[in-house]
Amino acid sequence: MSSRERVTSSLAAVAAELCHLDPQADPEAFHRIWGHLCMWVRAYEALPLDDPMLDSERMPSDPTDTQLFARPKKGRLRWAILELLWSCPADGFSDQDLEQWSQRPHQTVSSARNDLVRTGWLYDSGKRMTNIRNREMILWKMTDRGRQEFERLRGDG
């Protein structure tokens, strides 16, 4: 189990325990568990973001020509999605926007975007737009930590 999974699991367990307590009936237990919840939230916020490139997609420091041309497309797509969301931070982008922009199929784009959400780079902005089938689509944005880390990786920060 990774650090992120362990912290997330502990955070969820403490939050669930807190939900079952009545602060008036047992204020001491409530404050003790509240303290644990705050500790796990701080631990979660302190976790480093995962690299947008998977270990298998990283280039060696001195890549051969074959390695340069054989780089998996999935890693490049995640980086490209980050680049787009970083350069146009307005309301965010839907999966449909990302599909049209990247000229990639839905499954490819949503898989890359899901990886970025799961690893803390993107989040659901809370805004929605309607697609051509009259269905609501989530608009995705970069997290503040994701933006800072992306700028660092690009050499801007």
C-alpha cells in the first residue's frame, strides 16, 4: 500500500468514526477524534504529488534515439493535458474538450485524466457544461499544488 493510499484510508476511517459521534454526548471523544482527523488531513496535504510520467515512461538521462521515439503516448498525453490546463486556467476543460483538443479517443483521454485526478494534479471544479447529447460534463482544473509542481517541472517556478 502506497503512502497516499495509507493516508487516504486512515483519513476516511477517522472521518467515518467522527460522523457517528454526538459532540454533545461525548465532547472529549469528539475532540480527540477531531484532533486525529486534523492530523491526517495535514499528513495528506504534505504528501508529494506523483510525477505525471509513470516510472516506465521516464527517459534515462542520456536516452538513445530509439528510446526518444519509443516513448509511450500515454505519458505524453498526461503532460499535454497539464500543459493545456496550466496555460488556460479559466473555467477548466471537460473530457470532451480534451478529446477534441488532443484528437484522441474518449477512453484514452479519460484514462489519462483519471490518472491525473487520482494523483492530485487535477480536480473537479464543481462547474458543469452540457454536451451535444444534453448531458452534463465535469470541468476539470489543476490543483494549486499541481500548478506549482508543474511550474517547477517546466522550470518556471
